[in-house]
Amino acid sequence: DVKVTQSSRYLVKRTGEKVFLECVQDMDHENMFWYRQDPGLGLRLIYFSYDVKMKEKGDIPEGYSVSREKKERFSLILESASTNQTSMYLCASSSAGRANQPQHFGDGTRLSIL
Amino acid sequence: DAKTTQPPSMDCAEGRAANLPCNHSTISGNEYVYWYRQIHSQGPQYIIHGLKNNETNEMASLIITEDRKSSTLILPHATLRDTAVYYCIVRDLTGANSKLTFGKGITLSVRP
């Protein structure tokens, strides 16, 4: 089974802090994604990566950066956390082998910025 | 990506089959139908996907109509742990951006 592991289920940080969210997948997937999910707004793509050291902006990249130094790990960085970044953050991965491969998600990190 | 329409909610009795409908009347020939579910406070879980043939795996069956304008997800023996929001998604995979977009989904409540 595909396993996508996010480092924390719940996290509380303060405004202005630099926040790191980590995601690791064990299926040798090429593609990795970071989304945030908010009530009434659904799932929104922040950044994605098709390969090591590759990154592409999603729909809402402002205030975020990412790092992919190893194939299995994709990190999301909040450079200076703000209260409007309080959200559920979801990491996903998928194989690039065939175009129809599904994305598999981690359990999410519920981040609160005070 | 084509839009999907799902009823907002449904329920079924534990042990019975749950049949979750989805309409996607504007689906095009290269678009797949995917189903995910999300249990409260957890990440979305992939269930199944298909193009035009019916599909079955250990979790569920996917029945796609011949004209591909609608589909049904079948959970053959629903349990209380199947209570979740179920999302039907249609995706065009020819583009470079492969993000997922969830609609409102259908809330399935399994009653004892």
C-alpha cells in the first residue's frame, strides 16, 4: 500500500515564525503535491514537484516555498507565518508512469497560527 | 475538467450495499472518473478510477454508463467506518497541471 506520511497531525505556531511541514512517501513516486483545504473553499494546490529539485507553482503559492532534495521527501515552508495560513495542509504523491495514476494523500497537518 | 454533480447526502444500513451516484454529462473522451473519500479530520483516500469499463477493487466497484455521462460507486457491504464524504472527480490528464479539484461531494451516513 502507498504510504504518505506527514510529520505532524497538529501544529500550533505564532505569527512571523518560519514553519516547516514535512512529507515523506515510500512508493518511489515522481510527483508530489502540497494542498491546503479550507471549509467552503475546497482543495487548493500550493506547489507541486515532478522530480527532485523541480518545483512548480500551483494556484496559491504566495507566502509559501517548497524543497525537494530527495525523491521521497517534499517540504512546505511558510516563510513568515500569518493567521490566514491557518488551515489543513495535505501532501499527496503519484506515479508518473501512466497519466491516469491517482494521487495518494497523507493524513494532513492541521496548522494553527496564533 | 468536466463538472460533476452529486446529491448532498444519503444514508444506508450497515451491511447493505451503498450506491453513490454521480453525473458528469459533459465528460469528454480522454477524461477518467475518480472517486475519493474523506473521513472527518483525515486526508482524502483514493478509492477507484475508470475510463469506460466497470472496475472493481478490494474497496468498491465503479459502474460507468455506456454513454459515460454518469457513474455509480458501490460499496458492497457498508460498515460504520464507511461514513465519510465521497467525491466524484473527472480529470483530463493531457494537460501539464494535474491538480485535483474536489466539489462538495456526497456525505454518506451508515446507520447501525
